[in-house]
Amino acid sequence: MNGRPVFLFNSTAERAAVFREAFARDLPDLIFADDAAAVDPDDVRYLITWKIPADLDRYRRLEVIFSIGAGVDQFDGAGLPAGIAVVRMVEDGIVRMMQEYVALSVLALHRDWPAYAVQQSEAVWRPLPAVQAGARRIGFLGLGMLAQAAMDRLAPFGFALAGWSRSPRTIAGVETFHGAAQLAGFLARTDILVCLLPLTAETRGLLNAEFFARLPQGAALVQAGRGPQLDTAALLSALDRGHLSAAVLDVTDPEPLPADHPLWRHPKVVITPHVASVTQPQTAAHAVIDNIRRHRDGQPMIGLVDRARGY
Ligand code: NDP
Ligand code: OXD
């Protein structure tokens, strides 16, 4: 132990280069390390990583684990020592990219893009009935950082916006629902459903056959939360019966999706490989440095995870 606290970085070399420079400039008293073997484990106070390393118990004086992403479901929260704070990534780059992805997907579904792609593959020139934005009801599962940011982008189009959360929320211009008792009412008024929920014991498998049955005929799905929230067989059945019209999936279970999976070739499904939103190192380094300063000053960190709640 040499006494100087270490910030241990466990992600790509490209991100490490950006973080190293920012830490040298803004937190010079911390040692920035991206090689775990080169530091004394007793000096490590902060760790940033996507997955928890198998040898975490080496770091007996670790105080904070930062997720390199916005989600923390990849950490086995239950297995972490109680005294360690867990912080998810809250940074402008993630927010901006999710705004783009959700706006792109909702507009594509609103304007029947998947159906026109099928028509194009069959050389069919046939206008479909157009619904005006004010008559299109968009519903968000989750009313957190990303959902609210995405709504900000969609609001100027005039869509009818609603969202469902665990606890009651009041958001200007948004019809809000919460809790299990209000889920059915929320789904019944939703034409395009956007899932931006964290993966927890409560949300795993939530999007199942019974859930889809509560959506109106012809509704569509954007799934940008986590793959295990979705019952894929139930989705395929709802699409094949025509109850759902289309789905845009950024997350699947498993990831990557196996080459022979029926989702890949389904004409009503658009798949992207978990790229809706990606941590941007410049803005992320700034956010982590700000949080370390907060932690040192005894201030609450932005994105601190409630470990009992799971997000
Ligand atoms: P937040 O923690 O800010 O918001 C989560 C929202 O989900 C809150 O509104 C919360 O309710 C709600 N929620 C949680 N559990 C339940 C439940 N059981 N029933 C109803 N509502 C619930 O998260 P973010 O917006 O930052 O991120 C959401 C998720 O997006 C991440 O956890 C991750 O899984 C996913 N993500 C996906 C990415 C991608 O590229 N596809 C990139 C980044 C994130 P309440 O308001 O009451 O707390
Ligand atoms: C994240 C993600 O959680 O990329 O940031 O899914």
C-alpha cells in the first residue's frame, strides 16, 4: 500500500485514454490505473467496470463501484459487500443517443416503415392509412432519466404521451400511471410502447402474453430496456396473429441473438445489436469525476443505485 488512492478502470483502451487524461487534469491526487495487476489492491478506492471482476474481494478498501453503463443489472447486487456504493452512468452522451434511437423508432413505427419495407421487398406500391401524431398514443414503460429525455424529443411532434413507473410521477404534458394496479389502463391507451425499464426481479418477463393482450389491436413495441424483460415467444405469437403490428428490438435474450433465431427474419421485426445508447467517454469521464468529488465532499452521488430496489 503506498497510501495514494487508486481509481481502477476496467473497460476499453480507447475509453481509458480519455479517462486517464481527464483524471490527470481534474483529480491529480488519484492514481488512475487500468492494469489491476500493477496496483496494490489495498489502494483501490474506486472501480469502474461493466462486469464485477471475479476477484473483487481483493479490494478490501473499495468504496464505490461505477457502472460503465446506465444499467446495473449486470452486477450481482446481492453478492456485493454491503458497504460499497454502486453508481450507474448518468451522462449526456447516453441520454442524447437514447433520444435519437427512441425518436427514430417511434417515428418509423408511426409512419409504418416496417410495413413499407415489406411492401418494397415485394415491389408493392400501396399507400397505407396515415394516423396523425396527435391521435397516436405513445406509452413509456419507465419514467426515468432516459424515458423523460426521449419524451422531450417526441413532444414537439404532438404525440399523446404517457408513462408508467413504480412510484407516482407528475410530468408536464404526460399522462402518468404507476404500479401494478394501473398497468392495464396504461397499456389499453398505448399504440406505440417504448420499454425503458431497468431489469429487476419485478420487470423480468413482464412483457408476456397477458401483457401484450392488454395492448390495443395493431400496437407496436420499441424494446430498449433489457432482453430478459421480453417473452420472445409471446411477442412472435402476437405479431403472427396480427395483434401487434411491429417491434423494434435493441436488446434481446440472449445477446448476441443466435443466427437461427426466428426474430432475425421476422418481417415485422427490426433488430439492432444493443446500440441504442452507448457511453461516451468524454462526457462520462466528466460525470465520474464530478461524482468522486461529491463522494469526497459527503454529497450524494448522481446515479447512486438503491441496491434493495435494484436500480
Ligand atoms: P432510471 O433509473 O432513471 O429509471 C427507471 C424507471 O423505471 C423509473 O421511472 C422507475 O420507476 C421505473 N421502474 C423500475 N422498476 C419498475 C417497476 N417494477 N414497475 C414500474 N416502473 C418501474 O433508468 P434510466 O432511464 O436511466 O435507464 C433505464 C434502463 O434503460 C436501464 O436500466 C437499462 O436497462 C436501459 N438502457 C438501455 C440502453 C441500450 O442501449 N439499449 C442504454 C442505457 C440504458 P420510479 O420512477 O418509480 O423509480
Ligand atoms: C447501458 C447499456 O446500460 O448500454 O448503458 O445498455
